[in-house]
Amino acid sequence: MATGWIRARAPATIANLGPGFDVFALAVRGPADEVAVRPAKRDSLQVHGVGAAGIPSTLSGNTAGIAIEALRKATGISQPLEVRVAKGIPPGRGLGSSAGSCAAAALAFLKAFPKSRDLGIAGVLRAAVEGEAAVSGRHYDNVAGALLGGFVILGSSEPLLLTREPVSPRIALAIAIPDFALRTADMRKILPPVVPLSDAVSNVGHAAILALALARGDAALAGRCLEDRFAEPVRAPFLDGYAEARSAALKAGATGFGLCGSGSSVFAFAPNSGVAGSLAEAMCDAFRSRGHAATPLVTAVDNRVPSAGLLPSFGRRFSVLPGRGPPSIRGGHPPGISQSGLESRPDGITGETSRPRTPVLQHAPTPRRSRR
């Protein structure tokens, strides 16, 4: 690797998005973590920036360091590193702070050691998520969003099955970030072990329409589908000011309201940035009425791909499919039909090609009549 500093950046993320518990994640423009690495005689790690005082500053205790250790194990690269973590994502606010550090560290490692790129998307994700697992559980949503950007949907982690979609800029985001933290690990402990069938059906239905609405840029429909009957109802009582912020957002014109991850931040969808500004201030005023300082953020989904140029080239839309085998089987398309605008590769990735291709249909032979 080069002798100077090698830097990488990963965005904040909002996971769950109402009904999409552990399945949905949005990359958010604005707050981000940056990790810089350079060769050293021995390992070391420093943290500075937002909330740095409460974050571990050892390689084995910091999520960035744990991700680097996992990448070393996966690749056999043992070069000692000096690591610097610049925190731009506030911890404990539901904006993917630990995942941002994991993702930025993984991207810096990929830049520093090109050999590590042979791991592919799945291998890098599995290594990066180890940092997240150490502090809040092995869930891939935030880490995948921070590495891939846009809107990420996880079908499963074992085997890894995910798809990535850009979100229309017609949907604006209003976020209120209160001055108190909620630990993800604590918020996961209070979740119910059993979900009533009617609630499960409701979440599946709302999640399906929400995904379509985000891709289409329909802020009204997306907001209508943020209803969650699983995690948010049991987490909301632990968030002082939640009810007031929700009421204020809806009165100010929000199309929908929800928790950022497990909190403490909250967000709302809006049809444009002007409305989003009013919503963010209204939600912050609601927290202030409860005695909590709060910071407004008006933003949008970050559709850039942070790992572009480091992992196989992607279009704006792509999927990571499990296993290997003929593209027609792996992609679920019958032989003889190619996907318009999609290209399948042996590594299980499908994505937009530079030139969409017209589907080629092969006519099946006319069946012969049986003779009696």
C-alpha cells in the first residue's frame, strides 16, 4: 500500500423505514463518517469529531477497527495500520453511526489493499458487519446502505440477497435529531418475540408499497406506508417527545412520520425541501417543548454508490443474488429470455448495463399431437 493517508467516507443511514424492520435502509445526504488509514509499525486507532468522547479508541473496541480486523482475516493481509476515525454521524441517534464507521473503514481498506476487492460485495459486507455485530447485533441494513447508497432492500443475509434502488429526488427528508441517545442494543431487547398475524400482514403490505413509492418518487404514497405495527409501537414510549414530534410533523404537512432506526432521531417525508424545512423545525420544537435540544436536518436520499470504483461497477440499480449458476436460473428468468437493461455475471450480481437490450424471446416448438 502507499505510505500516505488513504481516506474513505460513508454516509449516514436510516434503517427500518417504518414497516421494513432489518430489511430497509436509506443512505442520507449530509452527515458522514470518514476513516483514514496508513501503514505503521503497530496498530493504533484515534477517534475525533461528533460524540468522539464516548466512542472506544482501540482497534479491537471500535467498530471501524473490528471491520478492519475482519477484512484482514478474510484476506490474509496483516499489515499494521494507523487508523483515524472522523465522526460526522452522531452516535445513538438512529442514523447508522456504528455502521458508518464500519463501512468507511472497509472502503479505506479496499483502497489501500486492492487485493481485498476480490472478496466482492458479499465478502466485504460480511466483514464490515462484524463491527456492527459487536455493538448492536448482526443486522446488515445500515452497513449495506452505507456501502451501496440509495435505497437498499435485504431479502436475507444467509445467503446474502439484496437489491439497491435509487430514490427519486422528488421525495425530501426532514429529520429532527434530539440531544439524547438511545442504544440500539437496548432497543432490540424490548422487541416482542411473537407478532400477531394481522400485524405481520400489515407490515408486509405496507413495506411492499413503500418500496414502489420510493422508486416512483411518490411522497404521498410513501408517507402513507410508513405505518409499523412491530417495532415502533414498543419503542416509541422510550422516546420522550415522540408523540409531540409526530403530531407536529403531520400538522405541518408531512406525508408520513417514523423513527430513524431505533431512535432517538425521527424523520418525515415531504414533497419538496421547502415543506421539509418546516417539518424539521416543527419536530425540533416538539422536542424542545419536552425540554430537549434538537437539531433540524433537511436532506434527501444519497443515491451515490460509495463503493463505486472499488467493487465491480454498478448501475443505479443492481441486485446481489445468492449462489452461482446460469443467470437464467439465478435471476428467475426462463431460458431464452434476457432481462431488459440487466446483465447477470457469474458472481451473482445483476445490474443495469450502459445500453438496455431488447428482450429476445424464443418460441417454444409446437407440441406434437400424441398418437393413439
